[in-house]
Amino acid sequence: MNKIRTRFAPSPTGLLHIGSLRTALYAYLFAKKNGGDFILRIEDTDQKRNVPGGVKYLMETLKKFNLNWDKDPYIQSEHLEVYKKYAEQMVASGDAYYCFCDQERLDESRKKQVAEKKAPMYDQLCRRNSTPEEIKKNMENRCPYTIRLKVPENRVIVFDDVIRGKVRIESSNIDDQVLLKSDGFPTYHLANVVDDYLMKITHVIRGEEWLPSTPKHVLIYEALNWESPKFVHLSLLLNADKSKLSKRQGDVAVEDYLAKGYLEEALLNFVALIGWNPGQGSTQEVFSLQELIKYFELEKVHKAGAVFDPKKLDWINSQYIKKLSIDELYQKAIKFLEQKEFFQKAPTEKKSEEYIKKILQIEQDRLENLFSVGESSQFFFQDLEYDKNLLAWKNMSGEEIKNSLEKAQKILEEVSGLEWRKDSLEKIMMEKAGAQRGELLWPLRVALTGEKKSPSPFEVVWVLGKEESLKRLEAAISRL
RNA sequence: GCCGCGUUCGUCUAGUCUGGUCUAGGACGCCAGGUUUUCAUCCUGGAAAUCAUGGGUUCGAAUCCCAUACGCGGUACCA
């Protein structure tokens, strides 16, 4: 049996779509699961749509996700002569033909067909009418031409899809597809087939949008006398309204999600689970790349399209954030924090790595994405502003609040530097509070944070340190 | 229009090939309660699918067959 080999074949047209990431992941998982190769191939055959730097961006993005490809990336535009050779070979064998129709005529004919409610297809003028002499003359006059697939008449084309089983379509429904464009570049259909064959791709794993053109590809394999690879068409990612996931209804680029502070591992995990799960009653939801490789099976990939649920992504992301060490969290979060205005304005001593790491320890269980880091912890970075009424727990009077704050002051003053740890601070304060928890803890917490909701006062005190904590208590008392 | 693919809780899904153990299980989200102050985490519980609809086959169907509906994709010298 041949070595398994899959490929991810994006076009460098800009950003990487989240659905393409999933396609790449599945192709990668399947290859790795079977000890095969995963190839990166750049399909840059449309000169109009290529974006400068697109290839570099694609490679960098895949690397971020650890979707490492084997061998050097293959760039289609560097192999134009190969496609041309096979196109010519197909003309010679009678499986393709030259077409000299210009765009204008094609457009007109198409318009007419649509008006007549017929399927818009090439009317095969050049297939029926061109004589060898005409072709020769056109060539000598350097007439622009394309090479089209000569789709056989009255045939049923059948192929087997790994996920969907047998798919059949009548040849009368298949257009005489252009294989080689007039600019000398191949179309997707030709380039794809030629490269998949030459690169010994065993499994063509791609989006469902390619299913309808697969019969054309089958015809090309036949014409060239090549064995077809296995076809695997993946269902699409959908918007909440079940339409194909699109920019109109939110972010679709991988880059957007990274910018919002989703971790690569979490995104990959999430995307893997849309339309796939290990089955057999497994309830596991969090998978490392290695685990995905271990459990992945193409046969378990769903046929139906699946809605992209951002809420579940949030949850998975939070699971990954919780697992990070503080050093890792700091490394990943700091660049998001540095973008925040409240952070930029903070005094230098509140920007130290040590201080931020303490805050991150408190935030770790609360974060769904890294973009929002620090947003609920702004009180750590700036002077407080709050309504003094907020200091009251239930119906406490001003006098009671004052007493409570002074008591808190006294407790904190007595805590030694050695005991200034989260756990011992909690223990000490809970002991001193006795039955009066709310009375002591609520005013203290508000004095420290100025917020109705916040982490516990023990944690906040621990981060702020003795000096700053006492200062904030003093400020609260003077407000009363 | 034509061609193709699909259809289990709001969403992601298990179960479908090898019909009975499915009075359909899990997760996210939602709701309620608990976790020695609030928030979050965590824990417990709950609501939530007549398995798209209709017809077969069968003692028995989410599971097999057919039809219909709906959704999606394709229909380019774009990929």
C-alpha cells in the first residue's frame, strides 16, 4: 500500500478562513494518524486574486498552529509548463480541444441560455466546428485560446467519496470546463488533478464546495490514464442562520480570532469538534493535537454542515487558559494588556512583571479570551472612584462602615510580610471576621476595588501589597 | 431553472453501517440551588429533540426502503 499523503492547497488571496483551517487540520490529522505526509501546495493560478505576501502569511499562520508540512511548499505558478504539457496531451488524445471563443461571445451565449431557462453551459461551438485548418490559422495569427475538457456524451460518472459514499452525475450536466486559460495559466481543475497525481496524493481532502466539480476531475484522471485518489469532501462551516460562514455575520479569518485572544490550541480543538467527534460514547471535549491525531477518523466526520458557535469557542478557550502556567499566560497576555489605555496610563510600579503575574493568577479563572485581559481588573492599575454608598453591606450605617474599615486596617497592619500570601491572608481575615463576614469583607472589598463585583478581598490585598491596601482603606475612611 | 449534498435538544454531537439494551446519552448555552461576603471558578439539579414530514418493510425503526418538504452547495478563462 502506498504511503498516505494529503495536502492543504490554499490560494494566497488574503486571510485564512476558519473553515480552511479546519480542512487543513483534518488533512494533517489524517496524514499523521497514518504515518503519512502532509503537503502544503499554493494554488496561485489566478493572477488577479493573488495577494502580495499571501504565501508567507499562510505559512506563518499554519506554523502558529503547529500544522507543520512535510517537504517544501509547492507553488503552482512555478510549474506552468507542466500543466500546459498535459493540456496539450489531452488535446492530442482527443479528450480536450482548443477554444477560440472570446469573453464577449461566451457572455452572450450564457445570457441567452439563462433567458431560455437552460443550464448555462459552454455551447461547444469550437468543439463541433473547428477544422484542423482553422485551428492552424488561428494559431498562426496568435489568436488567444483556451483548452477545454471534451466531456463525453451520454455517460454516468460515478465516484466514491469517503464521507458520502457513491456520487453519480450524468455527463450531460457537466460543462466543457476550461483547463488552460488564455493567459497560459491552468484553471484549478487541471492544476489540481495534475499536481495531486504528480505529488502522489492519496486522499484529496477539501471542502464540500468541490463536490460538484469532482466528476470533471475524474474525467481528467481518466483522460491522462491516471488512477484517481480517494476523494473526501468536508461539510461546510455555517453561520447561525445556516448559510455558509461568511464575513457578513462575524469574523471568519483565523487572524481575527487570534487578535481577539483565542489560543491556537483552543481554536484548533474547537474547529476539530465541529463535525467530528471520536464517538464510541466518548465524552471528551478537550483534545491536544497529539490526542486528535490519535483519535481522528475520517469516517467519523459528519456529512452535514455545522453552525459555528462562538459560545462554545469561549468555553474551550477558557479551558485552555486555565491550563496555562503563569509564565505562559503572562507571555501570551502581555501584548493584549499593553494595548489597553488603562494599562498605558498606569504608574510604572504597576506595570512590573511580578505585579501583572499576580493579577493574572486572579484573572485566570475568569478569562474567556486574552483580549479582555485586565478589563475587569482595572482597579489594580488606577486610583479609585466610587460612590461611598457602595461601601455599605446591607443596611450598614456610616459609623458601622467606618468601624469595619478600621478593623480591617488593623488586621492588615498586623500581618507580617512573610504571611502576606493569598492563603494565609484568607485564613487570618476569616478568623478575625468571625460571624461578621459580610460586615467586614464587603466594605473592605469595595474600599480596595471600588467595584460592586470583584475577586475576593484576600486576593486583591495580596496583589496590592500592604502599603497600597492600607492607603486605599484610608482613602475610603476619609470619604465617609 | 438545472445538478449535487444534507436533515437527532437553541447549538455541537452520541446512537444509524451490524433494527430491540434509546421512555434518545453527553457538551456548550440557559434556569435553579450549593460551594464559609460580591463576581468568576467549581459542584448538584432542571427545562430542552413526537430523531424534518408522509408512506412502506418488520413482531419491533432514530436506525432499512421510497416519496415530499426544507436547507445548503455548485452551475466562471475564481478557487
